[in-house]
Amino acid sequence: MTTHQAGCARSLSALAFGALLSSAAISSAEAHVSLATREAAPNSSYKAVLQVPHGCDGEATTSIRVQIPEGVIAVKPMPKAGWTLTTTRGVYAKAYENHGRTVNEGVKEIVWSGGNLADDHFDEFIFSATIATDGDAAKAVYFPVVQQCAKSEAAWIEIPAAGQSTRELKKPAPALRIAANTKLAQAGGHDHQHGASTAAAADSFKVGDITVASPWTRATPGGAKVAGGYLKLTNSSAAADKLVGGTTDIAGRVEVHEMSMSGGVMQMRPLNAGLELKAGQSVELKPGGYHLMFMDLKRQLKEGDTVKATLQFEKAGKVDVTFKVGSVGGSSAPHEHKH
């Protein structure tokens, strides 16, 4: 066994154990359909990523139907391979200004149907929109979703009453908080060294047609030599790309890895050929699945710190990103709200 293989083997048990703990901790918290980004500013562009974590009592999901609330305009859904996309248009309750012109109607419902998303698989359904409301008194808007399965359905349509928390609901509709002080940095040029645009949001980075969202890692105990890196990648191009690796000054090297169960045993392996990013799709790097490995750490990572790194894509090129350091046993990006 090589030194590298031995290092991976030693770190595997700790990572696998952490992944199992994380899975148990969030299994109930993220059981419903939810939005990946749960806060936006009024009068801003918004990319809605609906996350579907499972089917209906073991059945595969065959249809996702989402209602568009008042004040969310200029909706454009993203097609999905293997699914039929249909929309229903309707008249808005009032007229809105959008890019210098008045609009009175638009998409009020989106349906992705005819697919087959297995109960033990995860997927995302995406559309873009403009937030033309401040959310009124609730300072939020809600997207009722009906998840149709082979013989049953799950209706995520409950909206909290005034003063009520969504945590009190059994079937909460995905919620988007409208916050006037949300910091959405505008792309302000290009990184001529790496050919990458600047961050499009506080924790979102873009290079070509690849968007890197919410990079994070865990704090490490003293003396640790490895750490995992997690984030979400979206390829909006018509062609596939690959994440092939990266660099950072806090580690000797950065590798792309996959963790999976085989014969009841958690195994981890490097993806030497890179992680494929299919056209028009997103891939989440998270504990217990695909992830980055910071190998040969040069210092301890402490909660609240940030880590600068550069990611390398096969076609899109390089992009500089910042990883937020969460708690040692964290299961999600720091400061991310979970229902």
C-alpha cells in the first residue's frame, strides 16, 4: 500500500463516520422539497433550485408541479432531459415594471412530468425569475409544490399563518425570504489571471457557464492532515464539462473524491479523470458523496475562518473561490438555515 493510499484509508473511517452522523442529523430536517437558496432581495434576479430529496413513501417521483406566487415575474424554467416541461400562463394581480417595460401576465405554474426519479435518488428542478415584491408583511413568498409519484402524491403546499413558523407545518411549501439588505454583488469584471468573472453573490462564484455555490469545509482537530471540501456546481452550458481538481495554500494538493457504499462498507476513491458536470445540470458535493479532499493540510482549520482556493475545470478554466469553515461536525454550509 502506498503512502497516499494509507493516508486515504486512515482518513476514511473518520469521514465515513462523520457522513453517517450527518445523514442521521438531516434526514428529518430536509425531508421536504425545498429551495437551495432561501433568501433574495426585492427587484432582483433569482435562480430557484427546487431540491427533491426523495419520493412518496418509497415510490419514484414522476411529476413536479410548482405554483408561482404573486410578485415573482419573468419566470423561465430549465428543461430536464427525460422530463416533459409545460407551463401555464396567467394574469398578474397588478402590473409590474421589468427592464423598462410593463408586464401584466406571465408563467403562473410549471410542471415537469413523465420522468422517473427513484426514491433513493436526489435531483433538482430549476427556473429563473425576477423578484418584484418585498414579500409584504410576511417578508417572504411561498412556492407550493405537488410531488406526484406512481400511486400517490406529496403536496408541499402549507403556508404559515401570521406569526406561525414553517417548522410547525407538516407539509411546508418551499419558502423564499425577501430581505432588502441581502448582499448580491454584481459581476464586476474578469480575473485576467484565471479568466473567471468575479463572484455573482456573496457565496457564489462563476467561470464561463459554471457556477460554484456555497463552498464550505469543516473545522479540523489539531494535527489533522486532511479535510473535505463541499459546494454545489451548476453547468448552464449546452456542453458537458469536468471538475478536475484545484489548488490552495492551506494544503499540499486538492483532489476530487467520491464516497459510496459497497457491500455495506463505506469506500472512498479519487476521481482521477475528474467529476463530470452534464449540460444544464447541477451536482452537489457534500458529506457522504462527491467531495473535494484537501490533502496534506499545512495548518488547522478553525470555525469561522475562510479558505482561499482555485478550482480547475476542464473547459471553463480556473476560478478563485472562498470556502467558509464550519463546525467540526457540521452537515451544511455555515449560516445556512435549515427547516
